[in-house]
Amino acid sequence: MIYLDHAATSWPKPPEVLAAMQNFLERAGGNPGRSGHRLSIEAGRIVYDTREALAEFFGINDPMRVLFALNATHGLNIALHGLLRPGDRVVTGGMEHNAVMRPLRELEKHGVQVEVVAAQPDGTLSPDAFTTALQGGAHLVVVNHASNVAGAIAPIAEIAALAHAAGAWMLVDAAQTAGVLPINMGAMSIDLLAFTGHKGLQGPPGTGGLVLADSFDAAQLPPLLQGGTGSRSEFEIQPEDLPDRYETGTPNGVGIAGLGAGLAWVCERGLDELRAHELDLAAQLRSGLSGIPGLHLYGPQDPKRSTAVISFTLPGKRVSEIGYRLDEEADILCRVGLHCAPAAHRSIGSFPEGTVRLAPGPLTTTPDIEKTIQAVKRIAAT
């Protein structure tokens, strides 16, 4: 099997991730922060260690500002529903995932003004376009760091500077880039960062969250949920302390243990090495696929302006047929369709059918890519 769906979920997980999750259930299965016995204390230590490692990884000083949630979508909803009120104006890009667009469209029904900055045909975003969109001011700018459709990497630091000049907060969707590209929230002027654990960070599904910059005033962000936190139990109001203000109910301790191991695996190998490997694979894919008559490649031509996500279409063949044949005839797993991002497909001209998306990962090999290219050539010819 050749697995090329890392933009959806990384697989297989590093053995260290599986071992950490098993160890948590066998040796530290208590409820973290809820009791004073040894199992609860050990579970709490594992959760805190992961929180601390993520804080360092994303360039913030206070680990308590790493807020665990189900995934990036959950983190984005905490931020969007917490920060935006009727009459507020929010500016976003034309390559957003529905994790951003659906909450925004729901908020729009209640009086939030949504401005979408058009993307270039290759999926890239121009800071100049944001300059124009922000002339009227805004309360929030939200942009994905890289597109899950075209791989295009957004100029986050430049957009953040424009957002702050206009009096807006900067929220970044890092679902595609956490564990893939370097992210330093301080250096990039990011106020809030939504991340997921099950992609580039090599963790299990059901992990992720929202990171608040050291300079961000959490009092401005009401929690999305209220309930038990294990702290301040004498009060029937939500505690103000971080992270308890936002982390309600029993946390996914076993998943967080796996996430911590996945992050350690990424750090041990180094982002530079992982990025270089994926750049080589993406360049090989683009070069091989571009020689197939009629095949249309989407996204930036320069691999350095993109993640390793490669989208394409073939004239006369439905993307669903191509994906099915890659699976059945060549044992190659990819994703086809709109990838939960219709706005992105409209921007690059592949709506309504979408594209075939190939997304290699850390364990993908050069022979895997060559076999994939040959398989697409066969499908194109028959």
C-alpha cells in the first residue's frame, strides 16, 4: 500500500505514539487534575508535559495558554464564536477550509460582517489584497497557514502586520502546517493559533486545540463550553484560570499522551529534515505528473511556496474514477473531491467536481512517488 492522504490524517503513526497511548491506559489511566491519587497525578504530568512541549514548539512562554480541544476545527470555533459579535467585521482568505467558513457563515446570519479576500489562481494570497480589505478596519483576520487543496503557503507574518495595523486580532488555522513548517507565534505576530494533532504532529485523532499568544488578553475570549474542570469546584461559575477556563470535562488523556510522543518524534527528526524530504517528493510528483498529456496541476509551481500537497485533474475522467482506480489497480490511497473546502476550489477553478489530491508524508519514499506517477500515466492512457 502507498498512503498519500497525509493532508487528511498521517499514517502510519510512529510506534512511539502507540506505545505512549498504551502506557497511559495501563499505567496512568486516572483522570488528570481530578484526584490526588497516583494515577491521577501521573496522568496530569503527562498532559502537562505535552502542553509544555507544544508551548515551546509554537514559540510561547506560558504552557497554560495551550488549550486542548478535539482538533483544529474545535479550536477555531472557540476563537470565532468567542471573539466575534454582531456588527464586528472579519476578514479571511479565499482558500479557507469549512472549519473556518461554516462558523463564519453561521455568525454572518447573526450580524457579523464577513469579507473574503480573493486568492490567486494558484491558491496564493497577496498581502496587497489584505491591505485593501482592511482599509475599513476589522475585529479579526483569520487565514489558513497552508491550503489543504493546493498546498499554497500564506504569508502569515505580513498579513498579521496588516491585521494589527488595522486594529484586528490575527487567528491562524495551522491544521496543515503544525509539524510541517516552523511556527513561532511571537516572531510571526500570531495572536491565536488553531492546530490539530493527527496530521503533521503525528498524533492520534481527537487531539488538537487553540494556542493563545503570551500577549493576548484571554478575558476577551469567552469559553465555548462550561462544566467540570476539577478546579474551583466550590463555585457554579466557570473558573477564569487558564487553561481551565476553556478545558471543560474529562480531557482526552490517552490522546494527549500520543500527541506528546508524536511531537517528540517530529522534534527528534527536525522540521528542516522533514521539510526537505517532502519538498523532494513534491518536486518529483510535479515533474512526473506535468509530463502527462492534458493533466492539469493546481497550486504554486515553486514547491517552496507550498506544502507537499499536490492536486490535479485529467480531462475526460472524473476525479472519483481516478481515485477509485488508484486504489483498486495500484494500491495507492489518495483523496478526491472538494476536500471540505469549496471556497478553495472556487478560487483555483476546480469547483464543483474538485481534484485528485496526493499528499505524501514523512515515511513516503521516492519509489512510492515513481509508482504513483506511472499509475496515473496508465489511467490517463486508458
